[in-house]
Amino acid sequence: MNTFYIQQFGCRATQADGAALERQLLDRGCTRSPDPATASIVVLNTCTVTAAADAQARDAIRKIHAQNPHARLIVTGCYAQRAPEELAVLPGVTHVVGNSHKPEIPALVTQIVPVARARATREQHDIPSEERNPLFSPASPDAPFHSFLAEQQVAPHPGKIPASGSSPQRAQILTGDIFSHPEFLSAPIRGGESRHTRPILKIQDGCNNRCSFCVIPYVRGKSRSLAPNEVVREVNALVAQTLPVRFYGEEPTPSPAREIVLSGINLGTYGRDLSPRVEFIDLLRRILDETPLERLRISSIEPPDVTQDLIDLFSSTDRIAQHFHMPLQSASDRILAAMHRWYRSEHYARRISLIHDRLPQAAIGADVISGFPGETESDHAVTLDFITRHHFTYLHVFSYSSRPGTKAATSPDQVPAHITKRRARELRSLSEGKSAHFRSAQIGRTERVLTLRRDEDSITELTGTEYTPALSSNYLRVQVPGIHPSNQWQDVLITAEEGNYVVGEPASTNDEFSVPSV
């Protein structure tokens, strides 16, 4: 039996890629393992946004190999695209597959397993090592791989050639020029992949911006979009699907998608590459008009793309989650200019005010970078003051990480690590205070939440009682006392805070959700 496990890292777009891979492997007759220790194939879908993300991937590879030395490790994603040679030499890695070749992984898995089985059979019969097939190589090294979407033929890249006299490289590298791939690489998601209650639908990939700190455009390529008819078709399929999915502690039941998360690398640029051009807001209107989806959630979107019209659309319906995640990075206009960001703090503040005026209970989150090259204490203080004065509900704080090939990496004004870390701590402390204030302000309100899958950790630390995790429209993490099926609507009364959660006592068991007919 071909068993696999997908280890996910990074953003929602990367998670969507992993979910698509999982679906294709299941469709090919492979079986999903509950953990990497029991899988014959482990796919690590990596991120490379920071050096810490790289280190996390390398550490995971070493741990998985130590835990399961017989597993074949396929490393893919953004790190694999950026620096495949770094990953190819790690123990247990059999293939490094860049984003350019990610669609080839399902076919690759079906090639690896027969070769591995043949190797095991030969070892049992003590065939000399020099007569065995090359370890984990495809059945035919010269056979082209085929994209399951664009039907392009791409030849496997042999990877870095070892120096004379050195040991041959174990892992095969499959990468290519990401900018030569104009097609949108994705696959249908049926729901339940990666044990997600809420499917993540990637509708955009790549980025045409060149922020001075960001390596992502170089590993994701130029901006490209999934055609709007395909998006609508995918949403309708997810809502209509009745694929039984077993979650922890639950019997398998038909589970149509009730909330879908739209994701992308630069989501607000959706449709600008299409002919004719399609506006992101028009796509949202089509989803509302042409599908019965009960709730749509938008992942990260750049501040210039949060327009008055978009905010008005959010406020006009309860079918779009009241949740905006807008990367800020810094509130110092001098640093924003050095970052090559296309807005200034005044523009960002205007968006926050518009959102808060129309949707006072909406969640507003932001990414913030501490220690960008040239950032002074004054710049940092400006950012702290800006966040303090405005209606943020949470922050994702990143310590600046130099990324090879970016303009910021060559700046002579690098901030010492201990200063960067101290500033990051101050930002995180501020974020915790803003989040706590938002949670406490919700006490006494009734919210409609979507129950999520339970796991072995679904027990409150303070009381030891069992609960079901849930998520509100405005991104509150809710603990609903008791055991409830996942993917169900619950009306709850927010009664208290508990850690990073709020407690929501069931106010109704009604599972109906009114949506307009289509």
C-alpha cells in the first residue's frame, strides 16, 4: 500500500497547494497516513519567507528521517525552488521539486514506490549494490514528466553535479525557471484535505511587486489567476460535495463546504493578467450571486486593494467574513519607501477608519517587520504608536530576515540581531494587548460560529472540560463547551475569555443559514 503524509509550512496559498497534492494522491489510490512516522512517502511543502522558515524545514526533514528512516522524503515548495541544493544533501531526501515542477509530484510518487519495492526485493536476495537500480530514481531517467494541467513536457533536472571523487548526490532535483510558467498551477479541492474543516481555494499565484525584502516573487513567478468561471465552478463543487471525511472522534458524515477561504500570493491583483481583465470585487460578486456558499473568507490583501467599494460589499452581506488582513510592515513612511511598498501610513490609516466605521466588530490584522535595514528607534516608535492608536485586533510579527537576491540583503545598514529581537518582542506584547482588548469587547455578544474539527488537545487547560473549537466571522477563536460535530453553525453567546480564546455558550442548535436563491 502506498501511504503518504504531507507536512505543511507557510501561507494559505502553500497550504492550498498541499491540499491539491493530497487530493491527487488520494485519487491515484494512495492512502493518507496519520503522521510521518507511518508513511512510506513524506512530502514536505516548504516556505522560504524567512531564514527561520528555512531552518524549520531542515529541522523537520532531519527529525522525520530519524523517526522514519525508510520513508522517501520529497521536498517541494518555495524553499525547494529557491535553494534546491541545500535540501538535496539532507538525509532521507530523495527528490527536491521546485514550484515550477510541483504538478509532477503525484506521477513521481507512483514511480518512486515501485522502484523502492524493487530495491527491497533485490536487497533481500543479496544482489551486489553495483547491480541494483539507482536509489529512488524514476523508472526511466529520460522519461519526461507531464503537467496535469497544461500538458507541458518538462525534463527532470539532474541537479548539482558532484565534484570529481565525491559521493554522488542522492536526491534528484526537479526545478526550472518559474517565470517561464505562465499557467496557473492548481487542482480541484474537494474538502477535508489536510484535515481542514474550511477548504482553502487558491485563485491567484505569484506577484509582480518587488518589495525590497521579499524573495517570494522569485520562487512563485509572476501574478496569474484562475479563470472566474473555474473559481465559480470550484466553489459550487465544494458546496455540493458530500465526500465523507473522518475527523478525530467523529464518524464520517457528508460534509459540504460551508466556509471557503480564498487565497493567493497577492490576492488583490486577481484577474489583472486575464483577457479580458477581471476585477477581484467582481469575482466576489459572482461567487455571491452564482453559488449558495454560506460564508466566504478572504485571506491577506494589500492595503491599496482595500477600496471603499470592497468595504461596502463586505458590509452589505453576512456571507463574507468580517475579517481583513492587510500587511502593514512598518508605519514609518521612510521605511515603507525603502521597502518599496506602494502606500504610506496615512493611506493605511484611512483604510482602517473606513473598515471600522462600516464594520465596527470586524477583525483587522496586519503583518509587521521589526529590524528592517536602516530602521531607527524613532522609526520603531512611530510603528508602535500607529498600532496603538488604530483598531488592530492582532498582528503577525516577523523579525527581519535577509533573503538572498533581494535588495535589502545588500544594505549596509543591517540592524543588530539583539535589537531586532527586542523590537519584535515589543510589537508582540502590543499585539497581545490589542487582541485581549478585542476579545473582552466581544463578551455579551451573540456570534454565529462554525465548529471546527476536534483533536486530542480540545480540553480546556483551566477546568479540564472538553470543548469544540469554532471560528466566528470576525476571526474569534471560540471554545464551545461540549462535543459537537465539525462544520456546523452554532449561535453562541460570548461569556468569557480563556487564554487566546473566548468561551461561547450555545444559544441555539439551529443549523439553518439563510442565503439568497441562485
